[in-house]
Amino acid sequence: MEESKENNKVTIKEVAEKAGVSVTTVSFILNGIVDKCSEQTRRKVLHTINILDYRPSRVAQCFARGKSDSIILLADKHKTVLQQAESFRLVRMLGKALEKNKLNLIIRTYLEAIYVDSADAIICAGTEEETFRKIAAENFVPLLAVDSRIHDELFFQVFQDFEKVMKAGEERFGKNFSVVLVDMYSESCKREIKEVCGDVTFLSEHGIGNIPKGNIVTVNESLMSLPELADRDKLLVPAITEKRIDAILDCYYKAVKRETVQTHVVRI
């Protein structure tokens, strides 16, 4: 099979060796001959092709579908007004940043098909690890996790540094405060937050009336103007900032370029 002149650093032989299959098997899969191998082998080869960024000239258009300059944001259909407000803030800031970089933002929910065919990367926000892995198994473009903890450092992951949140709270209130968050996180991410912050109130599990008395530290702007909390002393350590959006973009560019980095886990 003829190699692409634009991408001659990786050969079909290297793909085969990395995937642990024969060159013939790789060739069959690239040419759509699927009855010659198992579905597990097909997925393994396609993932290897994606990771190595191998694009043979004959199937480059079919396999890579060209560069779409689009990113899909997969997010849950949120149940509460507070969740919707925080989600909208992320969409607005991310969309604005992508537009500056001449990239398009496509928004989808998990109730739609897991397979996507119109983006260069997928950002999963607050995704449970099991769902994330299902998405990874169905798509052969880079996946990024936001507010999720994926126990596989192959994937870029961006979430808030709650040690800094706690430090800011202690500088303001000493030990006399409660951490209150809008529930936008995966279960594994919430466990890590609790390990750092102790007893945390996630709003979706509890109503506004169940927020502990006294000083409040939060990362959610939507909580700052709630009438029910008007008489509280509150500290905002914002979750959605330009710095965090820049980190997501940086991870996107590194992922699509297949750059080698020391860590894929970014705390902002």
C-alpha cells in the first residue's frame, strides 16, 4: 500500500507491529474488508492508527474524513436551573475561544448516538468513566475529559485544582466554611473532591435548604446571586475561567498533533 507523502514517518508495518497484527490485517481493515478479522482486532488497529496518526494516501479521505475544524462537546441534559446555568457558561466561553481560533463547537447530549462522524475531537464534560470508555470505543478521534476522572492517562483530563480552592477558603475564613458546589462532576471526580475538601454539598443531591449554615466557598458563579444565600459570606474561586478554557484548547491541540507530554492530567 502506497504511503502518504505528507505523513511518511509512520509506516503500515509500524502500525501492524504496534497493534500486534500482520501488515495484511491492517491492509484489510483500512480497505473495509472486515470479514477477515474480529471486531476486537478491527477496533485495536483503528485506535493504533489514530494514536500514531497514520494516514495512507488511498484511504486518508475515508478514514480521517478530512479536518473538519470542529469540536464536539458532549454534555448531560441537566435537570436543575443551576446546572443549566453552569453548563451555559462553559458553552459560551468555550464557543467564544474556539471561534477566535477558527474552530466550530458542536453540542450533543448523551441521549444521542455515541458514535460521531463530524469532529476532530470530542470533549466530554462531567462524564462517568464507563460512558467515557464506551465513547472512546466507538470513535477514533482524540477524547478530552472535563470535570471527569478517567483512570487512564492516555486521555487528556482537565479539572479544577481543589487544593487551591481550599487554600483560598482558609485564607478568607480560616477553618470556618463549607464547600458548596453545583453538581457538574462525574462520581470519580466527586470522590477526589471530597478527599481534598472533606464534607462537600453537591447541589442536585440536596436542595438549597440543605446548604450548611455559615460561610460558603464555591466555584460556581450561579450560587453567588441566589436570594436564599444573600445573608451569607461567600467566596468564589471560579471554575470556568479563561485560563481553564486555554488549558482545554492546549490539550486539544496537543491531542490532535499527537504530541508526547509528561502528563495528560491538568489541574487549573
